[in-house]
Amino acid sequence: MPPNLRRYLPFILIGVLVITVVPSLFKKHSGKTTNTRVTQTLDALHVIDRAQQKRFAAGDGYTRHLADLVVKGNGLALDLALPIVVQLDAAANGKSYVVQIESDVLSLVRSRRDGKLVADTCAVLSGRGVKCPAPAAK
């Protein structure tokens, strides 16, 4: 190898590295992941709400334990395996409950008292083009 080429070899290697690595660092992430996370967060809220309504209609009252709501086939266990935080609380008499579900894109809160929807709020935490869904019917 000629001495002049040996002198520039580190610069050539750095240039090749910059050309191959830097574009991947600045590559925009697709919105598909964000949309999936929104869907999964909403799905977890709906599954918990349906399970709570079912318990209340059966006369058991709302539960404050998330484990009581995870049943085979309702899909909640799959939703909870994702990076989603769920906080669930119910009144001591079981006549009202509140649930907060938060992912990296959405924060959702829903509350019911005596079978009626009391609160249904949504806040977008991050993600371009992410919109809160329309509130549930009271």
C-alpha cells in the first residue's frame, strides 16, 4: 500500500462509517408504531370497562383488583404485556370505579358510578398526528 494512501486510510474509514451510520440515526420513525400503541391503549381501556360493567350488572359491584378482570379470551393479559400502566380503584361499596391507563402516547381516564359514565378523558402525551377518540356515550 502506498504511504500516501496509508495516511488517509483512517479518514476514509471514518467517512464510510459516517455515510452508513448517520442516516439511520436521523431516520424518522414510522407512525405505524404510534398508531398501534394508541389502538392497544384504547383496547385495554375498553376491555377493562366492559369487564367492570359485566361485574356490576351481575351484582358483584366494581372491583379494585385488576387480576379480577383478566379472564381467558378478553385480551387484557396481552394488552398488559405492553408498556402500558394501569391504575384501578373502586369504592369500598363497589358502586363506583376509576381507571387510568397510560402509554407513551396517550393517557386515558374513565370513571363510572352506579353503571353510569361519570368521566371519560384523554390526553395526548406524544406522537404527531395522534388524536384522542370521541368520548364514550354517557
